[in-house]
Amino acid sequence: HRENGRRKQWKMTLTLENISKTVGGESHIDDVSMTLEPGSFNVLLGRTLAGKTTLMRIMAGLEPPSSGRILVDNVDVTGMAVQKRNVAMVYQQFINYPSMNVYDNIASPLKLQGVAKAEIDKRVRSTAELMHIEHLLDRLPQELSGGQQQRTAMARAMVKDCKLLLLDEPLVNLDYKLREELREEIPNLLAERDTIVVYATTEPMEALLLGGKCAVMHEGRMTQFGPTTEVYHNPASVKTGLIFSDPPINLVEAEVRDGAIFMKSGHQVPLKGHLANLSNGDYTLGIRANHLSVDPTGDDTIAMQGQVELAEITGSETFVHVHFNDVSWVIQEEGVHNPRLGEATQFYVDPTRLFAFDANGALVAAPPVEISNGKAA
């Protein structure tokens, strides 16, 4: 069947039920449950060794879970071999057949499936065009740039029109310009398909750029799953807030009493705005680095004094690490700044940008979403 010039495929829903994986007594995946809808773009966000690759390999059927079930359209496929599943996976390394040109690399899975030659040609050329490598079909992999090699590997995975496409940090080895280009292209390239896409990354900003839904992973557990922007703006726990912030969200212990919030650092925050309904008790307050400033941003900003521990200049931004009252925070400033190490510096906290987590680390108050130039900040 064909639809809009593309092969029409049956839609598929993938469900993970209480998936766990233990290797040598060590837990790699711990009780993960989630449902991925047809045509959905899903990001696995977590630090190195969070369990992202293991979970993707279990989804693909490359290794079995120790417990739990994998369902495709409510049918248990937990023990089904990867060869019997309509799945493709792309790793961060460029995996191409060195003796084959780009055309034959892309065509290889179709040839294994016994697809007719004319159909192979049509699908290879259309997929190469999608990946902007149609002019490279006669070249060998060693004649390609890193970005072109990765596009070739991705085209080989996409040409199958598989129901599940797993991308395990596919852009990590590319230079900045190529990463930016492919980050924008990948969701658009896959938008018209019914394929379930799962994309693993360690970078919070990459997750935001890719959109879709996001599952935050920490030490084999999934701490939150939902629309990516919603998870970013409303991290359900301290752990999610730390992982889904780059640099990690700044934290300080606090107590609510006598109609105000008292930080462990000695500073006082008024109980108003989104913090107005906090009851008496202990809390952890969090604020992202881009919401701290070396200049006051409003009448209610709280001035803090600290010492500069480190200044990281990335080119367009400077990350200033400041130590105060046994707490270390990071301030993200636009432009190039070069404060001297050890010098005293004043910075400002905007209470309207504070997250509040209860004594168990669960989110109880989140800042309202700011809209700047038509985009949520």
C-alpha cells in the first residue's frame, strides 16, 4: 500500500510493563513502565550509565529483561528475537560497511528482506534525499565526513520503514554545527511516519530542542515521563530537576515559618506568588543558573554575597561558580565575563523563578512559564 508517495505501514503501540534488568546482582533497569504511541517522538534523558542504552536494547529485543513484559498492540513479545521485530537502531558510532558505497549501505537491509530491485531503488533514493545525501550515493564511507557517515547510518535505519526506530546518542560525535543542523532536521524527517522514535541523550537542551515526550532516567529508574516542555517546567522531583537542567539546578535548604521562607543561607523569601500556599515545614528550593544574575532584575530580587570559585567561558556565555554559606551555585551570564578567583561577588535571586520541593523531594511549587519572543523560557 502507498500513501502520499510513501509506504503505508500498520501503526504500532509499544508498552513496557514493570521492566527490570539485573546483571551480576547489579540493577541496570528498575521497574520501568511506559507506553509509546504510534508516530511519537520520545527522548530518553539521563546521565551516562543512567540505563538509557540498556532500556533501548530491551525495547529492540537485543537483550531480554530480567522481569516485566514488552507488549506490541497488547501482544506480549518479550521473548521475541530482534530478527522478528520491525525495529532499527542507530548508535553514536558511525557503523557502515566500508566496502559498500552509500547506495549499497542504505539498501542492505532491504536486500536482506528480499525487496524487489525497483522498490529498493525508489526507497533508497527517497530516503537519501530526506537525509540530504542523494549526491553521495556512489561514494565509499571513507570518502565521507563524519556527519555524512552518520546520515548514511541513519538512512539505512530509516529506509526499512520500521515501526520502532531507536537512536542512541546519534549526534554525540559530530561537530557543533552538524549537531545543530540534525537536531532540527530529525523530528521533521520523521514527522510524517507512524514510526515510534526513541532518542537517547545526556543533554537537557538537546531534549528541549527535539520536543515530543521525555522520559528522565536516573540510575536505572524513570523519574518522570511526559511532554518534554512540561517535564522541564514542572520537574516532579529534585532528581528530575537536577538532570533536566544544564548546569544542574542550584539547590538550597529552607524552612517555612512565621509567614516567610528562611533559606539555610540566612536569606528570607516572601510567601507570595506561586510560593504563597506553602505550609510550614522543611523544603528544598531550586533555581536554574540562567535565572540567577549579577545585576538586580526587579524590586523583589534577593542579593547574595559569595566568592568566585570558577569561571567557565563558552564563547557566548560565562558560567560563574560562586560559593556562599557552605552552598555552591552556578550563575549563567550572557557574554564574556572574567571575574578573579576568590574575589567577593554579589549576585541576585529572583523569587518568582524558584522551585519548591518538599521534605521528600517532590515538587510542590513551580515558577510560572515565562514567554519571551514567542518561546517559553
